[in-house]
Amino acid sequence: MRKAVIDMGTNSTRLAVGEALDGAFQMIYTEVAETRLGEGMGDERMIRPVPLERNVQAVQQFAAKAKEMDVEHIRITATSAVRDAQNKDAVQQAISNCAGIPMEILPGTEEARLSYLGASGDFQNLNRPLAVLDIGGGSTELVYPEQDALHGVSVNLGAVRLLEHPELLDTMGATLETLKGASFPANSALIAVGGTNTCLMAIELGLTQYDGSKIHGQVLSKARVDYWCETLFAMTQEERESIPGMKRKRADIMPYGVLILQKTMELLGVSEVIISDKGLVYGLLLEAFQS
């Protein structure tokens, strides 16, 4: 049995296909399109026609690819950009119509829960509390265990949003402060997911071609995060694009995503971060196969 998810973020649209064989689940295909759905939303928070058309085309292509792979069920979701958009109903209808599949808008807390589900499974052997940080284009989520439940918070601060609204830098600390809550477990292992973090590790490793298996589970020290934050901000766009491991369409937002990582690590008092190649879409697939 095969199932697929297509998730529309503020910066990227992702396809993931999973398969269940003999009771075991594995992700067998992934693809990412840098569609920048949240481009130019402005203070009025409207998704513009050109970014919407890019996403319509990507979703159509991904849905067709999934059907070619004999997928039995496809789930389409959207996160921060659509969640915040004043014209979300029109966007939802356009995407649902183009794919012939209803599109769901995930609440921020649900996005956080699913990211935790996707990212935490491979690190249970650490025998420490696991905190999952998901840095997106429009929002950032932090999830960690709290007694018998999960503490999950989503804030409207992401790499694309910071690039287009630099005035948010003035209140960035206070915004991120709300992620932590009063019960953040001591000795937590911080796991970071999302394009900012996987791209940063690709840069750290100097990968000329993206390979999630080489990135997943790698550890980045706070000192290296500090180094890359300072270095990326000091570079021109052209210089950033030439870094081995950098995705060209992500080069303009990378300094802001790394800044969010840096400031969150300082807030939580952690000296290193584990990078996971399994995040929201993996969590969506896991849930699909558990249902």
C-alpha cells in the first residue's frame, strides 16, 4: 500500500510518498519545489496571483507523480502562508480544484505536533527529553514533552517573513520567548527540522548534491551556528548562492532562518542541535499509515 502527502509551506512545497510492506513503513520518494507561496504577502496578508500559480503547477505535478506511483491516497496540506492569508478560502479552492483533492489548512499547534511525530522517532535512544524546532518560511514551532502531553507552540516568525518584514527583528526576542513556556525540560536534546536546518547542514558538510541520509542525525554546535549566521549576513546574494550545499532559491532567506536557529538555541540554553531530515511531511505520512 502506498500513500502520499503534499504540503505547501511559505517557501517550499513538498511531496512525500510512503509504502507499507509487512507492517513496516518507509518513505520511498520525496521531492521539493521552492515555490515561495508567501512572497509579497505584505501587511494585508494576501497571497498573490503569481506565487499561487507556481503552487498550483507544483501541486498538479506532484499529484500526477503520486498517481503514476500507484498511490492509493493523497493528502494535501498547507501551513503558515495559507493559514494567515486573508484570501485563504480562494487559495484553498484553487489548490483543491487543480488537484481534485481537498486541501487542508493545518493549525499551528497541529503543525507542531506532526513535526514532533516525524522528527522524534529516530532519536528515542538518546534517553533524554526531545525538543523539536521547526523553522519555516512563515512560522516557527517548538514542541517538547510536558508530563503526559506535548507542549507545542507556533509563532508567526519565519525566514521569508523576516526577509520581507525586517521590522520584526526588533521584537524577535520577545516573540521567540513565547516558544519556551515555563516547563522546558532540563537536559533536552534539540532536534531541528525544515529547509533552513537541512540546508545549513548541507552547507556545513559542503555537499554539492543534497543527500538527506548524510544530513539526518548530524550535530551542529552553537559555535558553528554563530559562525554561519555572521558569515551569511556578511555575504552578498551572489556569494551565498555560490556556497557548496546552498540551494540557490533559498540563498536570500537563509541568513534569517539561521538567525532564528541561533536565537532559539540561546533562549533554550543548548550548546548543540541535531539536524533531522524527517519533519512535517514524515509525520503526516506516519499518521496516514497509523490510521
